[in-house]
Amino acid sequence: MIKKITAVHGMHDCLFPDTLLWENIENIIKNTLKNYGYQEIKLPILEKSKLFKKTIGESTDIIEKEMYNLFDKNKDSLTLRPEGTTGFLRSIIENNIFYNNRRFWYNGPMFRYERPQKGRYRQFNQIGIEIIGLKSPYIDAEIIILTNNLWKKLNITNNIFLEINSIGSIIDRQKYITELIFFFKKNLKFLDFSYQQKIYRNPLRILDAKNKNIQKLLNYAPKLKNFLNEKSIDTFRKLCEILNFMNIKFTINNYLVRGLDYYNDIVFEWKTNNLGTSKTICGGGRYDKLINKMSFNRDKNGVGCAIGMERLILLIKNTESIKLDTDFLIDIFLIPMENSYTLKKILIIGELIRKNFPKLRILTSYLFKNLKKQIIQAIKYKSHFVIIIGLKEINNNSIIIKNLYSKKQVTIPENKLILKLEKIFKNI
Ligand code: ATP
Ligand code: MG
């Protein structure tokens, strides 16, 4: 027996009508981004492995265990991108599109070798939003205001909440990490093996541990906020002020550090309690030193965030915040009764209707069965109307239009078809 070939573990297909919901959500996001003056950039999915190794941080989960690496025929080491920001920066450095005040967005699949579960996959889609060359709490606020606006349009504000934090400068964090390692070493017995290993490699990751005992221990740990420099404290205070001014609710989570090494100052996450442990729908922060790390003669500021599309869609489905009209999936189902004249006629009629009504969904039946069976098929397709052409109609230059919902049927002269359809679809 032939063994069925299945999809790769952690990667899956998105089927209709989820694809329709996806398209709707994506359009709302794209239009909002345009509305704020952001420009789209399309980026490759494969990048050189060293791009990520150099930037994301040696001891992050992504670099340590989640990368999909491969060698091409030239033996070059390549990686399926695990995130968008580094590839985005590679592109704007390479293409020298380094004007101040540039706002960009991109959209596409990312790959991480994670343990798949609800809301966590090995291939998932992100919409990334980035602002280059500007540093001000107003810029940080803009991304939060924009995303807040998105949640309003997607009708999920009641199921999503904002957490923000400042992680200060890289120097502040180094001082803090020294103290934190000292604290964890003193309390080694409270940490299980996997966390003990993190102490030297990435102690900040212990801060967002889900384990209750570790969370208790953290109450006694040194706090990052006590290590921040004056300027970072001031910037953070201003951001909080702007968010309050704009009536955007948030909580300060001192343990929010984010999984990537390159952030500084402001970090934020939009979370939900609706998706089990996959809580974060959108996460981001400032990365003022990253561009310099990638291109020594450039010192540019940056801030950005990424929205996880699958998690967003799960949340929208769970909360039914967007209801798609799926009563009818086809507007007109064209039925030629079997005969070469009618088949050719229906080709002409179909193209004519599509040209006049580019937004309608028009499908031609090539079932070559009796009318009853074709009507049953049209109902299965969730069609609203059928147009029937048989030999009699050809001889009379007429067309039958039947509304499958009201069951009403009319026969009209062929040259009145477009007028009739204009009337029908104006009222719908
Ligand atoms: P998490 O803490 O849930 O692992 P993360 O901090 O690794 O998230 P980011 O790298 O900031 O996530 O990516 C931004 C967004 O992309 C996340 O908030 C989430 O919505 C989505 N995302 C990240 N990893 C996955 C995944 N494996 N499957 C589905 N969505 C994901
Ligand atoms: Mg992760």
C-alpha cells in the first residue's frame, strides 16, 4: 500500500473559508498601515545563516535550537528566516534606502523549530511593522496607537491587553544581569535543571518563566527597573504619559524582556487570555543598536513589532469578532445544457458578466448532467443565482435567471441581461 505523505510536523494548510477570513483581516491591517503612511517591502524567505547568528543573540532560543538551516549546492549556509526584522534591515542597508522617517511593513512566513501546539507552529506568518531613523517616545507610541487601532477594527479590544516595560540600555542590562546571576546562584535549589542551564547563557529568559515556584522566587530577585539610566526612565515615563493621553490602557510588566537580544528601552506585547499558553499576539520594541551592529558606518534608530497572523485568526475565530457572510459563496452559477451551442454561448455570457461586474463570483458548470443535478450542485456551491441556457433559450435569444434563495425564476431577452443583473445586484 502507498503510504500517505502528510504535511511536515508543525506546518499546515489554511483552507477555505479560513482563507477568506485571512484575506479580510490582512486587508484591514494593510489599509490601516497605508492610512498611517507605511510602505510595503517584500523580502526573501531564505537569508544567509550568519545574518541571524550575528544579530539575534547566540543564547536566544531561536539561535540555540529553532533555526531551519540548510546548505545549497554551493555549500553556502542558508536559513529559513525565523523573524523579519534582521532581513528587513539587511535589505534597507543593502539597498541604501536609509532616509530618516521611513515607515515600512512586510508580511510572510517565518520558520522556527518549536514544539508545535495550539498557536505555536513551525511555519507561521507575521506582519512586521518597522520605523527607521527616529527616536522619540512619540514614535514608540505611534506603533502602539496603530496596533490598538487595528484591534478596534478587528473588534477584539475586549480580548487583548497591552503590557509594556523598559529594559534600558545594553549597559544597564549588563549590570543587572551580573546581579541576577549572583541571585540565581544563591538560590540554585529552587531552579530545575533546564533553568539552571539558562543562568549563564540567558538569565533574562528566566524572568518570563511560567513555573509557579520560579515566579515566587522572582519576587525576591533584583528588579531591572532599579538598574535603568535616567534617560531611559524619562523616555519610559513619557511613553506612559502619551498612552494615557490617548486613552490606551496598559500595565507595566517588569518581567517583560522579549526573546531577542537586540532590543533596548521600550518593549511591549499585546496579549490575550483566550489562547492558552500562546498568549502574545503581537510583540515588539526598540532596537537602536542593531543597525550599527550590522553596518558599522550607520548609526540609526529603529523600533518595530510583529503580529502573529495564526494567533490573531484563532482569537478572531474564538471570539467570533468578525462574522463573514458565507451564506452565498458564488453569486452566479452558469449552467449550459449539454450542447456545443450552449457551451459556446455560456462562454460569451460568462465573460460579458465578469467584464461588467468584476466583483461578482461567477462560476461555469461543466457537469454535463441534467438540470436538476446541476441545480443541486449549484446549491452545494452555495450559489445565489443560476443562469440557465438551453437550446430553447438559444433559439429565442433569451436567458433564464433563477434565484436559488427565493426560488423565483424569470426568462429575459439576452440583450437585457446586464440591465437585469444591475437591478438584482444593486438591491443586494
Ligand atoms: P512566544 O513568546 O509566544 O514564543 P516570541 O516572543 O517568540 O513569542 P516574536 O519573536 O516576538 O515571538 O514574534 C512575534 C509574534 O509572532 C508573536 O507574538 C506570535 O504572535 C507570533 N509567533 C511567534 N512564534 C510563533 C510560532 N511558533 N507559531 C505561531 N506564531 C508565532
Ligand atoms: Mg518564541
